[in-house]
Amino acid sequence: MALLFSTTAFKSNGNPVKSVGNLAESARNSALFAAQQVQTDTLKTDAKDPVCGMKVKKGATLTHTHDKTTYGFCSKSCKKSFVSNPDKYLKK
Ligand SMILES: [Zn+2]
């Protein structure tokens, strides 16, 4: 039993670089996902979708906070466009 255990332990350490690499990658993806989730807030006031210009009503949950401002979106695709390149839509 002791021998089996130590063999298993050795095997799990057999490829540390690959394991750590995958872990770091998945941790980064979860962190990215978590960050987007955390920034989702309910819209406090009526606003305008910065991507397409449609009005977004207070209470909308398709939002994204950028530079301490919460923007509302009419659809997930508008939000996605904004999140991937906010400066493009904030230029005046
Ligand atoms: Zn839109």
C-alpha cells in the first residue's frame, strides 16, 4: 500500500511543467471570466448603448463598468463588442 502510494505520488509529479502551465492558463481564464462577472451591475439610470446608440432602461442587467462608469447594452453582442474594445466606442 505504501509502495503504491509513493509510486502514484511520483507519477503525479512526473510532468510538473505541463501541469503548472495548464493550471496557470485555466486560472487566467477563470480570473478573466470572474472579472467580467464582477463588473456586471444593474443599470442605475436610463442610458444609451454606446455601441449601437439604443436607449437602455434603468434596471438592465446587460452592463459593463469601465472607468467607474456603468454602461448598459441592448444585447450580449453589443456588450461583447464594447468589452473587447471600449475605447473604440467611447471616442467622441
Ligand atoms: Zn446595442
